[in-house]
Amino acid sequence: MAAELHVELVAADRSVWSGEATLVVARTTSGDIGVMPGHQPLLGVLESGPVTIRTSEGPTVVAAVHGGFISFADDKLSLLAEIAELADEIDVQRAERALERAKSETDGGAERRAEVRLRAVAVR
């Protein structure tokens, strides 16, 4: 049996995903980080970007995450996000319309959120 870590991906309004994984890749203010079982304890600030969770059994899970914190200790990884949604939940056409609207209104924050959502869908 491969080594595993327990992952909890939680948004401000709900629990998004929970389960066992062999690798999680997320973007922090210090850059991209990959966390595997046995990783050194860490606490970091999440940047907006896709989070990739390579599950122990089953498909890889990808989520669009917008801000928050990442914490790891004792093979337990917590991703506490302001906003998070699984790639499977993202309506691509709606995200594309939101991106176009944000560009025309020069809303940098909305544009970044739409781009992250579309990148998460592309990764899955």
C-alpha cells in the first residue's frame, strides 16, 4: 500500500472535497508546492490557482481555489479557501462569459477568478 495523506479542501461556505491522496499541488505566495506523505510541516497562504489532488484510488481531483491557507502536519493537509469549486462543477461557457465581461470592465480580480476557473477545467 502506498503512503497516503488525508486531505480536506474547505471553502468558506462548504466542505468541497475530503479523502486520501498521494500528492497535492497548490499555488502559494512562495510559488507552487507539492505535498506528499511525510512532507515537513508547513503553513502557507494560497494564491488563486488550480489545486490538483492525486487521489489514492480513483481519478485526480482538480479544483479552482481563490485565496486562503494551506496547512500540513502529521500527514493531514488542510486547504482552507475563501472560494473553491471542483473543476467538474464549473460551467465552462459561464466562466468564458465572465472572463469576457471582466476584460471589458477592466476588473482584474474578476478576470483572474475566471481565468483560474478555466485553467482548472483544462487540467482535469
